[in-house]
Amino acid sequence: MRLRVLVLKEWAELFRIKMVLYSCAFMPLLMAGFAGFMVWQGRTLPPEAQGPLFNAALLYFLILPVMIPATLGVYSVVGEKEQGTLEPLLATPLSDLELFLGKSLVAVIPALLLTWGVFGLFLLAVLFMMPGGIPEGVLSLPWLLSIFGLSPFMALFAALVAMLISSRASDSRAAYQFAGLAVVPVLVPLIVYSARLLAVDLRFVALEGGILVALDVALLYLGIKAFRREEILIRWK
Amino acid sequence: MIQTLGLTRRYGERVAVEDLTLEVKAGEVLGLLGPNGAGKTTTVRMLAGLLAPSAGEAYVAGHRVTREPEKVRPRVGVVPENPGLYKRLTVRQNLRFFAELYGVGDPRRVEEALALVGLAERAEEPVATLSKGLRQRLALARALVHDPPVLLLDEPTSGLDPEAAKEVRDLLAELSLAHRAILLCTHNLAEAERLCHRIAVLKTRLLAVGAPAELKARLFGRRIVVTLARPAPGLPQVLNLPFVRSASLDGAKLFVAVEEPERHNPLLVRRLVELGAEILYVEEEERTLEEVYLELVEGDRAA
Ligand SMILES: Nc1ncnc2c1ncn2[C@@H]1O[C@H](COP(=O)(O)OP(=O)(O)OP(=O)(O)O)[C@@H](O)[C@H]1O
Ligand SMILES: [Mg+2]
């Protein structure tokens, strides 16, 4: 209940910031647009060449679940710090864990909804563009697992990195730039996917998933430690 | 309602508050005075369940801040040093948000709190467009929205114009009548004197606590000021009365500490007239709270 109140307040506030609106409204459309354009360009290629093309297009949908939470995570912590709202917030019955979870959800939920939303749009567009529909073997299980299975862990990773960095950074611009570190875990699939093109197999998705889960658990631990009242009041500057 | 026992807080090596023992009863306003860095804000934070004491204990609204801070927080309203409002949200959104976090379901409470601080007409404006004083009032509304029995106010009238400050003071006076315990940190001594039933002077340690009149009497004793028509050097030395504890002359003003003014003043006046003094006024010396405060704080520095 208090969690919901916190999350709704954050969104009401965050979506009034231009930079946030830009990355949450414009970037997803841009990414889906790029992906669609690639497919459009390759619509006359033979089916076996279209597979790699789709794989490359997929990458755009793995950037979104990292980019959006990084932006939201930084602003939701920096915003409280700059406005000095942490003290009254901490004086309420909100628990430390609720605050931490609330801030994480604020960043993760829109990222996933937007990623999956524009992914749906992209598939619809492909159906219209490709005379023969989506080529055989492209919309494979590993492909779908990447989009639907890996992205929540990526989004959580990016949100936690952003929140932890901005809780410590004394300057919001520095925080925003450092939060770019959150793209590291997508660089891995980026390299692998582009090196091996079509061969996105289940083993790879499971490996990437395992790494992300381990990173997320470590960051959750650090986050819960950092989001303690005393810590916030005394050390966050 | 508020009781502290040997409350102490250290930040690393630095002691911010040391061995503070205080009580604020329901219906009482206690003024917490002290120089910058005296530990007022630290005290408020400990009582609000925000900072753990390094030693000692405090009971706030029936709960221990060390054991059950989560039970203390809903029963306390805090106006922190910095109002800390969401500038992009409107006045009403800000207040609704905090009301909901405090579990206040009834939206009418929000409207009442807004009306109480005179912000009902500006409820739809973003906080960014409010002046400093109006923000301070919104912070006060936020501290009141869940109707807490304990109020902790860290300089709530700083930055307000005289009229707004008076409104806030009148409001605080009313709130204390409703059996709330109020701790008011302030640098405004006139405000403390007008509003607070008792005053505590803090400088890391508690230097003194008591009603303003009590502190004045305790620190300075009661003195009579006799204003003469012209300076009369040597007069204190020739007074020669058994009940006069001390006497001194400052220009045409004679300061005399007598044991019991009600009994001894007439005798003093008769003696002065005998000595040929021309008396214009006789009055009891008015000490200001400022003098009390400075005496305590500077006395502590000398010690
Ligand atoms: N987060 C902190 N870390 C280290 N020292 C602190 C911290 N907060 C306060 N202090 C120190 O504790 C002491 C008491 O500070 P506090 O803010 O409680 O004073 P104050 O009475 O509220 O002062 P002011 O009148 O300036 O508001 C000061 O010496 C201050 O420097
Ligand atoms: Mg202070």
C-alpha cells in the first residue's frame, strides 16, 4: 500500500522532467524504429540471410531495459537528494525496505512495459513488411527468452547500479554519467550476438541469465545496506 | 509525552548531544535554544526515530526510540530544518502523498490541513512557484496532517514575514491547547518567550531548563531599578541597609538587589529620600530572555 503510494508519486514527479520523458517516450520508439528499418532494408534478402538481420535487430530491445531504468533510477535518488526531501520521507512510517523496493520498482516497471510494448509494435510492423511473414526459425525460444526472460534482470541491474551510484555521488551529472556503467551487462550479449550472429542458443541465454542473477543478488544486498535511515541521513550528501 | 534520559549522540569522534535529560508534557511547548551546532537538529532527529542515539533513551508518545522507532514515527509530526517538498508536484499532491504514507485515508484531512495553514487557494500550484514562507507553511501542514500527539519543529518560522510568523505562532499556541506536546527549536528569543511554557538551553549539554521567568530569577536574582533625576556618585556606598544585597550605580540609574522587594522597597525609597535623592521612577528590572541566553551560553564558553 505505502509502496504503491511511493511508486505513483515518483512517476507523477519523474515524468515532469524533460530528460526522463525523452528517454522513456522517445528512445523506445527510436529503437523500435531502427529495428524495423533494418528488417525493411532486408525484406528482399533470402530467408537464410534474414536470420542474422533479425538477431541484430533484437539487440535494440536489449538496450532499452538498461537505458530506461538507469535514467529513472538516477533521477529518483538525485531528485530526493537535491530537494532535501529524504528527511521528511524518512520521518514517515515508510520502512527502509519499502523505500528501497519502491525506488527500484519505479525504474524497473516502466522499462519492462515500454520494452515489451515497442517489441510488440515491432513484430506487428514486421508482419506487414515481410511478404512471407516472419522467417522460419527466427522467433526462436532463445530469442523470446532474451526479450522476456533476461530483460527483467537487466532492468533490475541497471536500476540498482543507478540508485547506488547516485546515492553516493555528490553531483547529479556525475551520477548520471557513471550510471552508464549499467550497460556493461548488455555489452556481453551484444558482443556474443554479433560475433556468432544466428547462434543465439539456450545455453547462452542461461549463462547470461545466471550472471545477471548473481549480479542482481549482490547489488540487492548492497542496496539494502545503503538504504538505511541512518546511512541516508548521515552519509548521503 | 516526550521524555529523554541521558540522550547522547556522537558522530564519529564529535559529540553532538551529550547526556540530555528532558521532559515535555502533553499540552506543553518546550523551546529548545542553543547556538549553531548545539545539537538541536540532532535531538529532533533522535526523537523522530530517524537517528539512533549513541547512548541513553527517549520515550516519545509512549514508545522507545531505540527499540520501536517504527511505532514512534507515525505518532510524531516533524517540521525539519529544510521544508523538503517535491517542487514539481502541486501543494495538494505533496500533502496527499505524505498523508497516504501516514495512513490517512480521508482526503478531507488534507483539505483541512491546507485550510489550517491558509494554502487552500494555492493547492493546485506546483510547490516550485511558492515563496519560502508558503513552503514553510506547507511543511507545517504536512506535520499536522496525521494529527500526531507530538510535534517536533526545527525553526518553523525562519524565513516567514512577521505576519505569517505570527499566524504560525498563533497556530502553535492553539495546537498546544489541544494536548499536544511540542518541541520548538528556534533562534528567535522573542518567539520562544511568547510561545514556550518552558525553555531549554542546549549547547551539546543541557545548560538550563525552566520557565522564562524562572530562568531570569535564577540567573540574575530580582533587582530594583531606581531612576534618579541626576547622577549621584557614592550613593550605593552610603545606603547602609541590612536587606540590600548589592547596589550599583550606572549614570542616573541605581540597581539594587533587595531580599524581599514587596517588604523592603518602601524602606529603600524612604532611605534614598533621606539621603537627598530625587527619585523619578522605581521599577523592577526587566531581564530579557536574550540576556539569560547570552549569560548561559557565554558562561559556558568561559567555563
Ligand atoms: N551528519 C553529520 N555528520 C557529522 N557531524 C554532524 C552531522 N550532523 C551534525 N553534525 C555535528 O553535530 C553537531 C550538532 O549539529 P546540529 O545540526 O544538531 O546542530 P543545531 O543545533 O541544529 O545547529 P543549527 O542551529 O545550526 O541548526 C554539530 O557540531 C554538527 O557539525
Ligand atoms: Mg539545526
